Amino acid sequence: MMLSKAEFRGAVLALGGVLALILAITSVTPGLPGELLLQTLRFHLVGLGLVLTFFMVLFGARWRALLFVGVLAIAFAHGAYYIWEFQARRNEPVGALRAEMTFLNYNVLSGNRTAKDVADFIVTRAPDVALIMETPGVVEYIPEIEAALPYRLGCERVATCDISLFSRHPITDGKVLEIPPFRRSRLVVAPMAIEDVSLTVVGIHLSKPYFDEASMQELGYLRYVLSQVTGPVVVAGDFNSALWTAPIAWLGRAQNLVPGPTYPATWPVELGPLGVPIDNIFTRGDARIIDVAVGEDSFGSNHRYLLARIGLYAPL
């Protein structure tokens, strides 16, 4: 039995109504489970809405399509505002360039079946600092990585291992912290010096965004830790959320975090550049991300890595 044009129109309008409700909920941020995930997918949802708009027009619901476009525009503008807010902080002036560093941010996947390829890549690339999440994926190759990056924080015990940080430069009084509420060892604080310029690298692996209240507690703890750090800071990790989500925007505003010039998609690997940037690198103080590249080959991980060049500048 063939469906009529009116029935197709009704189905498309119903789907549009559900999508409009989802976008409204994520914009208002009432604290519902999974809200962070929906906010991360905000622009993908808007793209889906544009497809539905086409079919609304096709099946004769032109005025309702126009109203729906208004809803999509508001949702898009809400996310775009967070991006603008982050990006505006890149315009804050800095002094003369004093030093540069390379920084690798990489969730290698704990069950990675091509761990040797991951380790070989890290050793070959040998950045100044490598922040590794889900380190059990390469735990058997830690000695090889340490041969290239001899200073390490994290994963002293495999049973509690997740985040680790490898550096070509000595780490002074570094520490690995447990993050409430789950008390996982997923936060590293690593003071060091690059070409005699002091800075602190803070790395974090946030919980998946299915428990929004837990994510807020974790970000609140990260904010507290950052408030205790002085001087230039690099903040990086697997945030499991894009920077256009309300909690990440709140953290950025509270700690004056500066993003890179672009936000490459890192997950899921299968979508490539059409994915979402849930792995991020920020700076604070007299540090700026000069450029950031994303890995075309994930070497068996479900995340693409980020490789950034970071400048350390003189105070004004």
C-alpha cells in the first residue's frame, strides 16, 4: 500500500517536532541524563534538521518548515556563541615568543590490538610531551616509549592505570590525582620547563557523558586544581565532550582557557572530519596553541590523536 503525500508530510513533521524538542532541551540544559552527548552532537542534529526541512518543503509544509528553520537557527547560534566565546580569548595579546613545544594528546584505547604500531608512532614522533589516555593499551611498550620520553607520570600500577604523561623534559613535583565522584586516577599535574620557560601540563580523562552530574563534579574538581596552578598552563585530554557544550564552556570561562585555531574531530574514527572534537587541548596564561593537527591514522584506537605546536610567550 502506497503512503500518501499527507502521510509522508505528517511523518516528517513528527520527526521535526521530536528533533526540535531535543534541541530545546539541550539548549536549556535541565540536567537530564545524556544531555552532554546531545550537546556535543548539536551541529550534527542541526544538519539532520536541515534534511528534514527539505522534506517538509517537498511534501508541502512550507510555513512549518520556515518555523522549523528558526528553531534550527537558534540551536546553531547557541553552540556558535560558545565557540565565539572561546575563540575571542585567542585575541588576547601576548609578548615575544620565548619557546616552543610539541604536544601529543592521544587516547590509545585500552584494548588496542595494534599497540606496537601506537608505541612505534609515539617513539618516532617523540614530541616534547605525550599525554596518553587508556594507557593499558600500550602498557607492555612503556619501556620503549620511555627510551624516547624518559620522564613519566602515571600507570605505576597496571590495576589502576588509565592516564599517563611522558616527557622529554624533567617533571618537578608531578602528581596523579583521583577525580571525584568515581575516584579514578585520571588527572595528572606535571610542572616542567621548556627551554628554561616554566609551565604546567594538566591532563584529564573525563567520564563518558552518560552521567552528566558526574561530569559536572569532575569538571568542578578540574577547575579547583587549575585554580591552584600559577604561570602558563596546558590543559588537555579526553573530555568526552565538545567545547560547545555548556559545562566545557563554563570551565573555559571560569579558568580563561584558550583553544587552538581549529577544533579537529577526533571521534568516532569512522566519521573522520565529520566526527566531533571530544579530545581537546587548551592553554592559559602566556601560552598559545600555534597550530594543531589530527591523525589520519588512528593506529587501532577509536580516537584520532591531536598533535599541537604550542608557543610560550613573555609576559606583557
